[in-house]
Amino acid sequence: MKIAFYRVKGNDKATFLDKAIAFFTSTWKERLNGDFLKSYSHCEIILDNLMISSSPRDKGVRIKEFKDTSRWDFIEIDNTNEVKIKEFLYSQIGKKYDFLGILGFFTFTKDSEDKWFCSEIIVRALQIGGLVKLGDMNAGSSSPNKLYKKLKEL
């Protein structure tokens, strides 16, 4: 199982929204020196060569075949219960994208399990799967950048 992070830097398909997410979820130091462009704007979980995440483009939680790897960075995840992760994620397919929830990057909004944004559902799935080191991470205030940094620490 892998977590895929959508790169902004060197990505000719990165949109204004991708750059804005990378900017606002980066540290002040990264923003000032331009390093925010080395950040990530989206993340997906890869199970059996399928991508599962919540995306505004797809209007919520969906599953699709993973094809183009050129714009992504990956972190391999071990020591989790993949069966529990799959059961949770498959039970969430079709739920709407959490447009209000992404404000949790910056504020303290209430988590809802009726709607998800990308890093929120992945953090929650990994917690359900027993990745203990993420136990203290609030899924609703996660971002692709925070998740990437946390997983690199493990």
C-alpha cells in the first residue's frame, strides 16, 4: 500500500488551485522563500493499483485505476491492517467532497464522516488500519503537506 502525493513543482498540469493549496498549507518560511512550490496539493491511497481519495474534481470519494505516476511522489506504508483500511474506504465511496472541511487546514471546523477531503479520509483510514503514529493527528485539520511530513518521520 502506498500514499501518493500530487506534486506542484515541475508539474505542467498543476492548476491555480493546486498552487494555492500548496501555498496555504506550507509554513511561513516555505512561503517566503518560494519553497511552497515543492509542496503537495492532493493525496491518494493506492491499493491494488487503484486510487482511492476524495476529490472536488470527482465531487467526492471515488475509486479509479492508477495510471500516470509522473506527477506523484510516493510513501510506502507497512504495519497496517489493509483489510480494515479497504473496508473503511470502500464504505465511503460516493460520499461528497468536504468543501467546508478543507477550512480545517486553517481553522477548527467540526469533522464530519458524511463528507471528506483528500488528506482527511486518508488519515482516518490509516488510523483505522492501526498506524499508531498517526493517532494524535487530527484528520480534519490535516493537509497533504502535513501528512507527507508526518509519514516521512515514521
